Amino acid sequence: MTLCKINKLEIQGFRAFGRNAQTLEFPSLLAAIWGPNSQGKTSLAEAVEFLLTGEIVRRALMASGQDEFADSLRNAHLPLGMDVFVEATMLGIDGKEHVVRRILEADYGKKQDCTTAVTIDGKAGDEAGLAALGIRLSQPPLRAPVLAQHTLGYVFSAKPQDRASYFKALLEVTDLDEFRGQVAALEKEIVLAENPLLGKFTLAASVPAAAQRLKPFLLQVPGEAELTAAFSAAFEGLIEAEGEAAPAGDEERKARVVALLAEKQATTFPVKGFDRKPLPAWATPAPEKTQSLHDFVEERGKVDTEARRLANLFREALALPSVHEAEHPIDCPLCAADHSLTPERVALLRERVADTEAYQKALKNGRDALGTMMTGLSSLATALADALPAFITNSSKSRRSRGFRVGRIRELLGADRDADVAAWLSSLRALARARSRVLAALRGTSGLVKSFAADMDGFDDCPSIEKGFEAIAEAHADFSVALAAYGIAEEKIRSALQAVVDAQSETAGWPELIELSDDQAALRSAMIERTAYAEAAKELAQALRQIDKGNEAVLNEKFGDLSDGVQKWWDILGPEEPSFFDGVKQRPGARRTIDLKAGLSVAPDRSNPKLRDVVAVFSMSQLHCLGLSLFLARAVNEQAGFVVLDDPILSSDEDYRAFFNAMVIEELANLGMQVIVLTQDQKTWKDLGERYLHQGISLFQLQRGTDARRDSRLLQTSSRSVREPHCGIRSSGTPPS
């Protein structure tokens, strides 16, 4: 397979490169570029990185703040309007030359990234287009096949999570973590919502006398008959614990437990005095009901009293079968005159009754409306009484005899609850006032409705009835608000009292047991749901363990292959060292921690090594050597066609430098990979030139020049003599002596 390589590189205005475009041509696979410090070697390496990625990694790795690299890509002395670009003529994997060019559109800002535009053969390009040429970018942050001093130690200084993410992306196993994350996300969907019935059952099962019968079902789902038997047995246990013989029937047992609970708790405080029913919704009569009263009054005014009275008599007479069916004169049922009620007179009676038909219909509707109103008012009075706590409706004597006293409440709750008791009493007074207002409106309106019903011929004050119902509605709304506020204050007092009563009467869990026994179907349904969720959670946990096991196996295999590649380059750079690279491994039991292990052995064959983390035992020179080995293993694994190495062994020992020059470069060349080495060490540059002269290595020198017209520092390229006015990159056929 043909690997991608750089045939020519042209740079203008990028960092140390000035207004005149600088060109380097690479006719062979090997090139060495030498230049002292501050001559632009790193700028040259970063130019390749910029061309491929549109950024420089040094900003991400070294800047403590985003603004430190503001305006850092464009040459500081470049005239406005002049383009900043890096262009390379590349030999693609298709065997053809292609021109890749990237232009800087906007430099780094204090709070923003740079923007660039890349073209391939004159057309807009992207990462996929580069990949088609054989340029496969690696994982961030070290995406380009460019190694510099500031990237050598990245994997050792990165945070554990960043290191793990880098290696997993590098090995193309991030999809494993993504899949596991998607499966793990299902945990949120199988979290059982809190069910109060299950909480109450847990409390009931904690009652000592009932625990033996109920505790097995904290984790199991009983059958219907089994659950009923368990409740009955629990009631039996409670009764027998009180020294009594339990009745035989289930209902009798429950009734006795209810009575025992009341007896035991009443000795401490009658909490049931707080019992009350919810206040039902209430609305004024429908508009058609009040309208029917107005219609009745109107129709009544159309018919005089005598006509209404006689019409009723006539209606009663016509209802008699003898009158209704009369075809001949008959005795009158009203005056008893013989043969005085003729068919003609019967017809006349029918006419008189028909004349009052509208009145009679209005009368019926009016009576129905009044009946409905009286029923509604009576129901409201009952609902108001039921909505109040029982202790209010009880007499003072009854409350005192049962021990329902404010003083007793304060005594049981202690001084810590004085504020809650005061708030409860305040809300109680407000509730009483609201109740008085609604009762006053209720009494007034009830009186009007009853008066109308009792005197249908004389009552005509319909507006007062309407206003009365409006007053009731307003007072009822106020009462509802006061009742809601009271309920909040009461709950604090009642729950606190209940806890004290349960503790002192030793009846904690009894009320819950009684309540649940009345709704066993709902409790069993909650148990079934709990078990289903528990099984789903168990299966999910098992699936995650299997996924982790599988992922670990895949990662171990992948890390093994990577470790073999790194080991190869490590052994080339530092063979037979007693401290050596052992492998890249995932830490056991930790999905987000990747360790780089070093082996320590006193034996020549490195047998029986002791494993330690490389950052703890390797010298900085060894760490840089390992960083180079990791980079090269990655480049080979990803089939990079070329690598750019900016002083990769500057901080390494002489032995590493010798092995790098003699063996690493040769091995890379044998693999068909283009190697471009930049160095400030002239000895290394000369050594490479002599050693690989037979392979046609290209040698260059970097020199910094000054433009006399602008007195600005420029970096230029030239294949001509260094005696020219502007110094730049000098191509040398052989290393100078």
C-alpha cells in the first residue's frame, strides 16, 4: 500500500515565517533540518500541524489562559492584507500529487479559537478529504503526526480521565464506553417511585408481635389468600401480646386490634380528635334553577288568586273518571247538584284549566328548584361539620374527659414545638371565624328558601335568594382557604403527637397495619411492581457486569497490541536496560484509569521484574524516550505516511540519541514512512546526513533574516548561497564540516 508523503511545503506569514513564502522540497523519505535556538524549527513543525488540523496543540497543552495565545499564529510583522497560509504538495495513497492549502482567516483571540479554510486541489476540503489522501488524523489533542518537546510527556501529565479517553479513542474502543453508558442510563428508567403503601408495610412489619408473619413479604410477593392470612395472623399476634385470646374470625380480630389501639393511644392522647373528612366541592345552584323562580313569580302575576284556587278544584274534578268520561249530565262532585254537570260544562272546566297551564308548569319548576336548593344547603351544612376536626364538634366537657387539651399537647411535644402549637392555634381561630361566616350566610339563605317554599303565593324576593347563594359561595371559598392553612399547621402537630403516642403507647406500626388490611389488593399490586423493578435492576446490573467483562477483554487485547508496538520502539531506543517499559494497561476494577507500567529487574534477561508506574521510576530522559515510543507506535498503527519530529531526543541521554539516529530512523524508512527531523543539535544533523547519505536524505539549515526596509524578523527559504542579503532555509547536499 502506498503511504502519503509530503513532496513540497510552502509557508507564508505563519508565526516565525515572514512575507516571503518559504519552500522546502522533499525528494526522498528522509529529511533533516538544523537551526540554532529561535530560528523557527518549532514554527516549521507547527506549520505542518496547522495545515492538517487548523490549530496548534501547544495552546491546549501549555496555555494557562485562553488569552495567552491571542494573535499568535500570524507573524507579528506581516503587513495587513497579506495572507497567512501553509501549502503542501502531497503524494496521496492513490499515487497522485495533490495540493493541500490552509489559510488563516482569523487568529486566536482572547476568548475565541482561530478560524481557517482548507482547500484540496483548489476546492473546499475537510477532514474526510484529507483522509481520502491517506492523511488520517489521530485523537485529540495530539491529532497530527507531529511530535514536539511540549507533546512528548502529554500522556504522563494528563488527568486520569483525559488519559483514559485518549487511549480508548486511540484504540477505537470509545464505542464500548458509549454502549455501556447507554445501557447504564437505563438505571434511571427502572427506579421505582416511592410508594407510600410499601413504606407503611415496612413500618407494620417492624411491630414485634407481627414481624414474624409480615417480614417475609418485604422481599417476596404473597398470594392473595396468603396475604390475608398474614394480616389475620399479625392481628392475632397483637391481641395475644396484650394477654387476650384472639377471636377466630379475621374481621373480629381486626376490630379488636382497632379497639386496642384506641384504648392504648387514648391513655396518652386522643389523636383521633383531629380526624376530619375532606371538604367536598360546592357551587351555587345552576342558573336555570334561579331563573325558574323568576319565571314562577312572573306567571303567578298573570293569574289572580281566585282563578288559581278554582283551577286547582277544576283539575281535581277533571281527574275523576266519571267526569273525564261523562257523555251525559251527571251529578256535580263539587256542589252535589243533581244532573248539573253536563258535557258542555265539563268542556268549560277544561278551558279554564288550560288557561292556567303555564302557571302550573312554572309552579312545578319552582317547587323543584326550591327542593334542589334546600337539599344542597342541607348537604353543605353537613359537609362543613364533617370537614372540621372532631374535637371542635365535641363539647368542652367531652374534650376534657378525653384529655384533649392544649396544655396536654404542649406537655407531650415540649418547648421545641411551642411555635408549631402557636401556629396551629392561630390557624384554628381563623378557621372558626371562616366557619362562622359561612354558617351565617347558610342560615340566611336557608331561611329565604324555606319561606318561599312555605308561601308560594306570596313570596317574590328572588334577588335576595341569589345574593344569599353568592354570599355562601364567597364564604365557602374563604373557608376552604382557611381549612387548607389549618391542615398544614395541624399536620405538624398531629404527626409529632402521633410519634409520641406511638412511642409511649407502644403502638408504632399498628395504624399502618390496620389501614393496609383494608386495601390488600393495592398493597399486593405495589409488591408486584416492587419485585418487577428489583428484577429489572438485577438483570441490568448483571448485564453491566458482563459488558464490563467483555470490554475489559477487548481493552486488554487492544492494550496488548499497543504495548507490543511501544515495546518495540522502546527496545530499539534503549535495549537491555534494567528498568524498562512493561505495558499500557487498564487498572483492575477502574474503568477510567489507564496505567503505564515499568518493569524493574536485576537479571540480564529482565526476569522476575517488579512493576511500578513509569512516572514514579523513570527519569525525565526515559519518560521522553517512552513518549517517543508511544508516538511512533501510534503512527505505525494508524499508517501515517509521514512524521515530523521536532528535537525528539534533545533531553535524552547520548545512548538514546545514538540508537535513534542509527536504528529508529532506519526502521521507519524500512516501513516506507517519511521522516522529517528538526533539531538544534548540529552533531545529530551531521550524523543523520552522513549515515543516510546513501538514501538521499535532504538536509536543510534554518537561518533568521532581517528585512532592512521594515526592520522586522523574517524566516525565508532559499536553496541559494547564505551570502544573500536575507537568510532563510539553506538546502545542503552534504553536511558541512
